[in-house]
Amino acid sequence: MLSNNTESTEKRVDFIRKSFPHSGLFLDKTWRQSPYPVVISKKISKQLHDLGPILADYLRACNSIYFQSQNGKAPEWVANYLDAGKPQTIINQGRHKTLKNVLPKIIRPDLILTEEGLAITELDSVPGGIGLTAWLNKTYSELGDNVLGGSTGMIDGFKDILPKGADILISNEAKDYKPEMEWFNEQLNSGHSDNYYDVLEAENYEIKNRDVYRFYELFDLENIPSSDELFQHAADGKIEVTSPHKAFLEEKMWSALFHSKPLRSQWLKWMRQSQLEKLQSYFPYSWIIDPSPVPHYAELPRLGINNWNGLSQFSQRERDLVLKISGFSELAWGSRSVKIGHDLSGKDWKDSVEMAIKDFPSRPWVMQKFKKAKVFKHSYWDISEDRIKTIDVRARLCPYYFLSTNDDSISEVKLGGILATLVPSDKKIIHGMSEAIMAPCIEEQ
């Protein structure tokens, strides 16, 4: 085992590079490798450990409020928003009575590290980066780093949620992530166990009596011939599919519904007030772009305008806002639809606003307050110059929480690992890119 205290930076870099899987971790994608993990404060570390159970309760509340809305026990407009733009088949699958209480077993929030603390920009229950985070944790642990989640936290967490083994179905849409899941699959199958895991192509999958980990998007179901049969197999209790086919849980508009004052009593039915207030401090204030008429004497909350077209007149300073598609679209993941208001020209902002208005209700958009990430320094190995460089970066932290369940109720929430994505400080959007540094996290000593 190599130690930070006794081995040089160059030896750490050499060890990391030699540990990289021969087949890679992502298809045709590269990133900058750092000799050291990202150090986070004890306060942030504690918040990340505490956040998992709160998000599990939040997810359960989202599920319950949707069904209450659908059954007339909560405002009907909640379900109407969440079902907007979806085919009836998807809506019906999400409402199936035998799967009513089934929740995703992995939650990965995207957290921006700001000067004030953490900001949750969205949640993902079908996340990429599982294999990458597992590899980072394993590799840096072998270097002597006490990574958060532990050296095998991602592997152990996945086995906990699918203990009988599983088929990991990856769609062509998600093919970039196939190499990381194949490496991850090898780790799952190492050691002595009667249960095995397998990575298979979703488009060619033939139904078996084996649990399934879904690595395909629900908007892509028409390209997966066995998807209806797979869903029915789960509805009949023969297998488990995680995440379940609940498109309404994958909408970004939940952050707007969470801040909605008319829904506060609904949230308090399922969450403690302390949890509610904590999460409201994490979720940036958000709006659903719904162009329905507003009374002449009313204003859209916190915006001081009477209709969404008024956004087009906002000055650059006022455009501290982010537009993005809420869900159920090939453009709703990977920051593909993200429009940062103060980063656009007046014309481009106007065009983005008009597109968001026009797309409702077939493809709803949400708007969030922009949260500026703090700037700090971190090092990486510059391959072209064969030396260490230290640059100013901004960070996104992605903790992976694994939810073990018992009779459709949450029994335990484990933090498997935290993937830090660091981008140069001049970048507005933080996501995986060739200029990004990807590393695990440790707590400050």
C-alpha cells in the first residue's frame, strides 16, 4: 500500500494510471486525473452523511403525494404536471397498484459546492458514474486515502439493494457508460458467491426470472422490445426492477413543487418540519414554466412579473436563472438542455424563454435560481506536459446513496461513495468533460 506521507506525487500518479482498467471506463471520453482526492470539511461531510435518509424520506413523500393527487386527496394539478407530455402507457405503468410503494434504490443528487454550503440542482435515480466512483474509491484507498464511502462502498451498496444478483440492462442511449458498468460487474462477481451479476444490452434482452438493474431511460422504452413484458414481470412480483418504471419520480419539477406554499401541508404529512426546512435550504427556488393565464392583480412568485414572457425583458444582472427540461426527454440529462440566463445574450435568452413557453405541456421546462459554485485550488496531472498543475476549480459533488428496503419500506440508507467533478473556474456548467478532474472525496483531518 502506498502512503501520501511516504510516496511522492509522481508515484501516486503512476499508480493511478497503471490501475486504470484496460478497457477504460467511458466510451471515447477522457478526463483529468488528480494525484489526490478532494478534501471536504467536516461540516460538509456530516451534511452528506445526514442527507441520504432525508432524501429517502423526500422520495417517499414525492411518491405518496403523486398518488394522493391522482386519487383526489391532494390537488389534482400535481399529477397533471408530472404526467404532462407522457404517453398513457408510461403513466399507467407508474400508477400500477402492485408497485405503488416501490421506490428507486439508488439516489444520486447533484450538489454544487457554494460559499454558503450545498445546493441540490437535481436528483438522479438512474445515475451514471457508479463504476467510475467504485474504481476511484478502490484505487485511492490502495494509496492510503480514507475515502468517504470506503474502498468497497459502491460495490457493497449495490449488492445490498440487489442481493440475489441481477441483470444490468444498458441501452444504446447509455452506451457511453457500458465500460464502467462492465468493470463494476467484474468487481461484483469477484469472490465466492452463488449470486452473479451480468451486463446485457437492453434492446436484445430476453426475459428471465432474474432481478434487473435498469440503465435505460423511460423515454427510450419504444426501442426496448421486452420493456412491457419486463414491467409486467415486476408487477406480477416475479422479479424486481430498479429503478421502477415511474417517470413521475424522475421529473426535475419536484424542486418547484417542494417550494410550493399550497403544497406545504402535503409535504408535512410525509416529512418532519426539520427535514422540510433543511431540504428547502438545499433546493434552489424553482418554477414550472406554465403559461396558463395569471390574474391581472397577481404576480409569479419572487419574479415581479405577470406572465412568463416578461422574463425576456430581464437584464443580464436579473438573469441569475437556469432553464432546463424537466424530464422524459433525450435532452433532459447530461446538461443538454441547460440554459444559464446571465451567460446568454439577450436574444438567446429571449429565444430560450419562448421555447420553454411553447413546449408546455408536451415538454415542460423548469427554471431555478442559479447557484454559483465556490472557487478553490486543486491539482491534476497534465499529460501533454508530463507534470502536475494546480488550477482554480469549481466543484459538483455526487454522493451515491443505496436504499435497502423491506416489504416496500426503507430499512437502511448507505453512502457508497462521493464523486467529485471539478471544472476550471471559468466554466459555468459543471459536468464531465475532457477538462474536468474526477476524484473521490476525503474528510479534512
